[in-house]
Amino acid sequence: MDFKKHSSMKIFFIGLLLAGLATSVSGQSKYIDRQGKATFFSSAPMEDIKAQNDQAVSIIDTESGEVVASMLMRSFNFRKALMEEHFNENYVESHKYPKASFKGKVTNIGEVDFSKDGKYTLVVSGEITLHGITRPLTLKANAVIRNGAIQAHAVFPLTVKDFEIEVPRLVINNIAEVVEVTVSFNYQKMNP
Amino acid sequence: MRSYITIVLLISSFFRVSGQEDLMDLVEKETEAESNYAEQTFKGTRLVNGHSIETRKKGVLDVIIGHRFGRLNSGGYELFGLDDSQARLGVDYGITDRLNAGVGRSSFEKTFDGFLKYKIVRQQNGGGRNVPLSVVALTSVALNTLKSTTPGNEPSFNSRLTYTYQAILARKFSPSFSFQLSPSWVHRNAVPQSQDPNDVYALGAGGRLKLSKRLSLNAEYYYQFNRPDGSLTQNSFAVGFDVETGGHVFQLHFTNSRAMIEKAFIAETTGDFFDGDIHFGFNISRTFQLHE
């Protein structure tokens, strides 16, 4: 047996192990919230409509800066049962497009030290998919890092028309053209 | 040697690719619906005359005003039936999402009615549970308060009562097509003619076809199994449209039945649809959220 070859084999196995270790270490940089809140608020001359989803799921990778979120449209709760029915049936068509999702990146990751408690502003840029339509979205989120948890909160506007959600003329005074969306997540370190 | 390098490179590149796509897959998996109930099998709690599978959600009050004009074949003097009209004023209330109660008053025989409606089974799929149809149980009672034409010969309270028991089985086949069957049993404490049965057994069948998001075509038919020979009654048939606006559902229809309660349209319809005994009518449903 060639001793030299044997040792180089060992080195490569060690290298492989290290590579595996590195990925499991990067797995430690993922933070998740399974019960995030997403609300939207529509203010129109005839009425204000507000709905909240308490089951939004989001993951942030503090190493790569990647942020993803997903939620079921049917999990939005409205004050009025009929509004909820109309929202699912006529507007977002939940039977065809059951989820809304976001995929993006923290662009100013260099300015944030996730290992240190403090307040930061995260600039997140990516794409939102709603009603089967994908649109670019950039938002600023306020983040508070404390005891290894990340609290993030963001408010951004969405234009109903951008997502090909039709609002009949009859209810044009009941539904705003631009709705205000608020998301807030309380990320905890994800178990590998 | 070179092959090891390749393997290591391959593996590390694999980890990198999976690391990027993983995140989206992870959240997608976390947001899988546990189960999806079929919502809005029909727009209204009535298909036309009869109940649909729909129940109002908890705390919702549904005010329903129903009108049936006279017969289309009554001629120009009667403005094709529009001079004459029957009405039912009623409310449905959602005690829970599944249990509804309602009361109403019809001008037809000055009848008061009350019902209880319970959704036993909800059609659903996903999450390992597949329930192909929804089932509702309905029981209603009607009290005829019409004064006797011969004074001093008032019928007893009991003989003024009629009960209806109905099971409704419905399936939403697609977002645009739903169908339901309603086996029904009408029990009359008293009957107008001796040959009329006290118990009438019938099967209702009805469906809707959505023509657009807010417009649907509905039809329903109730077949009586034990209609005596020579009976003046007919099977009830109705066809119409549902128009949904914000908080209202408008139902416009043509039917050979004048009344809007089970016992009357199932067992006491006298018009012959195909002979022109057609009543134009409408239901207006307006919901109010009383409790949140």
C-alpha cells in the first residue's frame, strides 16, 4: 500500500467532514418564526377593512442574509364572516392561489451584528408572490436583537391592481386601491 | 486522487445549492394547510325556495325578504302576475358556524315558521382527510294562522301545524359547479282533503353553475313520491340567478310554487310550470354581523 496516497485520502476525508461541519454550522444561522403576524388594512370612503393572519411562517439566515416568508390566505381572519368569504372567493381566489410568499435578501447585512443585542434597520429586497403574480418588493424593517432572538417589524404598501385582483365598480368605495401591510416576526434560533 | 477532489467539490456545491433553495422549501412545508373545507358551496342559504347546504357563520344575522308574484299566464289585466304577490319575511341566525336557527312569516296562509339547521359533515380535503360531501339536517315547523271561513269552526292549534324533516347532501364539484340532494319528509297534522296523505315523502335535487364570480344559475326540483292519483298538487320546480353584490345576495327566479317554506312548496304547489303557471320572484338576503 502506498503510504502517501493513504494519508492524502485521510486528508480528503477530513476535508469532507469539515465541509459537512461547515454546513451544519451554517444551519445554526437560521432563525424561524412559525406564528408570525401579517395584517392588512384597507381604508376606503365606505368602510375600513382589517384582517390578520397569525400563522405566517418566516425564516431568516443571518449568515447569507436570506429571508423567506409564506402564509395561507385562508388564515386571514376578518371581523365579518362575509368579508372573509368574499376575500377568499372573489378577490384573492384562495382555491387557485392558496398562499402568499416572499423571497428576498437583507441588502445591508454588513451593518448588522446578529450576535449582539441592539436595534437595527434591515433593508430587505426581494420578490412577493400573491394571487399568482410576482412583483419586486423592497422594504425597511425595524429589528431588535435581544437574547439571541430577532424581532422584526415592517410596514409597506401594496397596490391591489398590481396583483390583478379585480375590484368591481360597485364596491369601489369599500375597498382601497392601496392597502397597508404590516408584518411582524419574532425569530428564534432554528433547531438544526 | 482527482476523483476525490471532484467528489468533495460536488458535495460542497450540492450543499450550497440546497442551502439556497432549502429556505423556501422549509417555509412552504410549514404552511401546508391541515385541511381545506369547501367554502361557499352555494352563495345563499336558500337555493331558490328550499334550503341550500350553507349555514351562516356564528354571530351572523341574515335578513331574507322573499317575494313571489302571481302567475305569468294570468294575462295583461293582472300585469302578468305582478299585481299579485306573496311575501315571506324572515331571519336566519348563526348560533355557531354549524347551527343555524330561523323564523319567518309568510303571507301564504298567514303562516309562521321556524327552523333549526345543523351542518353534520363538512366537505374537505387535504391533511390526510378526504370528505367528499357536506351533510345538513334541517327541521322546520309551520303554523297556519288563517282564520276559518266558517266562524265558530276554528281548527285546533295542533291541526294547524306541519313539520318538515330534511337531510341535505351536497358536493362542490368545482369552484363553479355544486349539486345537492334533499330527501324530505313533510308531516301534516291535518290535511285539506281526505285523500291527501298526512305524510309526504319527496326528494329534492338542485344545483348551481357559476357564470361569473358574482353571478350563478340555480335550479331545483322536488319530486313527491306519494302524490295521490288525481291530486291537484304538482312537483315544485324553480330556476333562477344569484347575483352577489357586496353584502347582499339577490336571487331572481321563476317557479311554479307560490310559497317559500318547505311544507308548502314541496306538498302544496299547484301551478303547472309547463302550462305557464310560473311565478316570477326574488329573494333579497342581507347579512349583519351581530357578534364577532
